[in-house]
Amino acid sequence: MRALRLPRLQILVRQREAAFVVLAALVGVLSGLAVSAMGFLTQLLHSLLYDVALTDRLSAIEAITSEQALIPAVGGLFVGLSAWLIARFRTSHLVDPIEANALHGGRLSLSDSVIVAGQTILSNGFGASVGMEAGYTQMGSGLASRLARLLNLRRADVRVLVGCGAAGAISSAFNAPLTGAFYGFELIIGVYSIATVAPVMASALAAMLVTRLLGTVPNMIEVPPFPNLSAADYFPFLILGLVAGIVSVGIMRLVTFVEKGFVATRCPSVLRPVLGGLGVGGIALVMPQVLSAGHGALHVELEGGSTIWALALLFGAKVAAAALSLGSGFRGGLFFASLFLGVLLGKIFSIMANPVMPLAVDPTVSAVVGMASLAVGIVGGPLSVTFLALETTGDLTITGIVLTASIMAAIVVRQTFGYSFSTWRLHVRGETIRSAQDVGWLRTLTVGRMMRGDVKSVPVSLSLAEFRKRFPLGSSQRVVAVDESERYAGIVLVPEAYAPEADTKANIVSILRHKDDMLLPAMNVKHAASIFDQSQSEELAVVDNRLNRKVVGLLTESHLLRRYSEELDKAHRGALGEEPADEAAIR
């Protein structure tokens, strides 16, 4: 029965917008269930390992024992062993939702997602200073991608559904549907369009309702009351946004520096998380607030009034613990850690700014603005974090201040660094993407797909007179020349062979063009276009490789640009949620 009904379901989802919205809501339900399960397992580990109640937060405890300080190292051993086993049986790296949507058309392995989710639970559950949000979004997006591929959806629809999975995960994690929806738009889909609003919002709302019904919202943030604000209060927080942007870049670079430091020690990769766990445990002996993502510590600091030295010391300790955790190989992210660090930075800023500012800087307001601006600097997504502030505080005035400071932080990071933490990690690995916008088609549109294979060639020893007999003027524009070993030698422009001053007894070597300008079948359209631009040729030969130089085809610049334009238009239509031109014509 399933085989008979599935094609009908595919057609229904692909052709009816309402059906796609229902499918997105189902993805939201699955994301909410996944987040609830992962959050419960993490809390259970905290309870069993650190002897805290299931309703309490690990980072809010006052002290840990010396035996408990070794728990992160034990977790590091498990994480290291799991990574070693995975590396033995896999040749490819684990793909995250941003990379999947940018390069693979939303194709995300569910097994990859389960692995990432499991390693994130181990890392956070044993106390490493990492957040769960990366695992949440990975699991939600993985479920969405598997469902989309089961229904054989179009590339654009798969990408949107992956964004729905991530939106549902963040929505359920923070009890904030607008935050989740714009997280999906800004960070996973890479573009906002009218056609994608309904499915993404449906997923975010469905996921939030699931965690509310189950009573398992893992990242609920509660903000104490704060005074009324006015337009005059914007200026100090512009400075805070600037500072947050600079600090964000420093934190991201520090994580990479620590990671390279572990590699430089030549310590086996399986043992690096153990060393990182020992470091985190040592810091936690003095400041247990660094354990896990920092939910409990964040609420304590929002409501408390620590001294500037205590805040600065905790800030430095949390940065060090997070850098050790991620740099040594623990799995997780910096989303919630950046929120916690932002609260500390905002409190420090308010204490330092009040003596010199003409207007008082409220510590709670400064904490909320710092929380949002630092998160934007590290994670990206100014609108998603601004909506988090709105849904957390319910105050439109502070939302405007948060948006202004967040944009300032985003500008600083973009101008001085250019990456969010997720895309920076990809850059360190060798990728060039800076967002989830779909650029995968650029890599699949290769010279081998665009070239024509009917190549006419002549030997370089051919005389000019014989060449004229074979190719009368007007019969062709260009002819490929090869040497005695059938290797590419250059291109003959037929009009040049008929120049009056040409010596007809000589061979064609003297009029060969583009002897070293050639294309390879694996080159993508962007690389090929740059070679056309450098060579100033309208047509180039395609060779199997630069060593053999055997001619396998020809490609014209006009055909390359036409195909590029067609694929660019198709990608643009997909991003806006429009139907491809050919499908619209069929209907």
C-alpha cells in the first residue's frame, strides 16, 4: 500500500502549498520531540554524574568535588573514542545544516545527525563547556532532510524543509517561535521570502507547542524587570555593540588557536578531548559556573549583582573553558555560551560606563543588550537574536536597542572577520562559504557537463596550404591542433590562416593561439569563466588533464555564460519559492 500511495503524496506535497505547510508542521513536531528527548538525556546525565536534581541547572551549583572535576575528562574519553571509531568506518566528514543547504541542496544524512546529536549529549552531559543548540538543529534538520528525500522533493523544497527543521529546534529550545523562524531564514535557508514564511512558521509553532505540552523547554530565559527606556538610551549601547563585535572575533579566533595548539602537540586525536576535559574540570574546581552551556549561571548573573572583578574573572574562565572544550574536540556550539558571556560583558560594561556616561546605564538592560550583541557576533542572525530579546522580555523599546547594538556588532564582525562561528569552522577546514545560500550548483555545473565532444583536430605539422584545403574560409572559426603524441598544441583561428602575408609552405605552428590556455572537465563554471577572461578567447579546448593534454571537447564562452545565467535564474527562483519556468509552463 505504501508504494502505491507514496507517489500521490509526493505529487500532493510538490504541487499544493497547503500540503507543504502541513509537512513543515510535521517536521516541527519531530524537531520538538527530538529537542525534548535530547534535553532530558542531558539533564539525566547531569543528575547522575554531578548529583543535581533533574529540575536544577549544572552551572548554578556552588561547588564540585575533586572527583567530579574529572568527569569532563571521562566524557572526553568517550567523545574521543566515538570520533576515532567513526573515522575508521567513514571517509567523509559530518555535514551540518548550513553546509548541507549551501553545497548539497539540503541533503543531510540522518546517521550523521544522530552521531552529532549523540556526541553533543555526551559533551554537554559530562560537563564540557558547550551548548546543545548545534545538536538540536542538526537533529531537526536531519529528520527534515530524510523526510524530504523520502518524498523526492525538489532541491529548493528540500532546503526549505531543512530550514524548517532547524527553526523548529531553536523554537522549541527557547520557547520562542519567532526566534526559531528567523534562525531558519537567516542561518539555514540563507534568504527570507514570502513563499517560505508559512512553512517555517508552521514548523516553529508546532515545535514550540510540543515542548510546552511536554513541559521540557530546555533553554527558557527569564529576565528581571527593568526601567522604562527612551531614545536617549540608545547611544551607550551602540558602544556596547561595538565592543561585543570585537570580543566576538577574539573568541572565535581563540577557539581556532586552541584547536591548532592541540594539533601542534601531536597528541593522538582520541586523547585531545581528555586533556580538554581535564582543563575544564580544573577551571570548574574554582568556578563551577563554566560547566555545561551556562543556563543556571546566566539566570544567577541576570538577577545578581557581582563585582566587576568577579564578573571579569568568570568571563575569562568561561571563554577559556569553551575554547578548551571545542578546541580539544568536544562536540557542541557557542550559541548559549555566547548568550551567557554576553550577559557578563553587559554587566561589566554597565559598571564601567556609569561613572563616565551622562545617563545611567541599567545593569539588566545592559546585560540583555550584551547577551544579544555578543550572540549575533558569534552566531550571526541579528533578527533571530533580536526576536529572542523580544520574546524573552516582551518589551518593544529594548528590542529596538538590541537590534541597533546587534547590527553594530554584526558590522564589526563582517568588516574585520567576515564569518560567523559556524562558517568560520568550515573555512578553517578549507570551505569558502560564508552563509547557507545555495552555491552547490556552482560546483556541479562543470566544464565536463557543458562542453561539446565533437572535436575536429589537425596535426601541427600540417602545412598552411593543406590547412586551407581542409578548412575553407567560413567553414569554421577555430580548429584544434595536436602534436605527434595527440597532445593539445593550440588553436588555429581560421581567418588568420587566410591572411595575405601568410607563408603557405610553412606549417601551422606559427599561427597557433592559446597554447597554454585550456580547460579541465572538473572545473566549475566560475573557474572556467575566469580562464576565458584571462585568455580573451571565445572558445577553448578541454583536455583530460594537464599532463596528458588529450583533447576531449570544446567549450565556448557564450555557451558557458548562457548556462550560468540559466542556473542562476533557477537558483534565484528556488530561493524566492517560485516554480521553475519549465514546470510553470507545463501547468
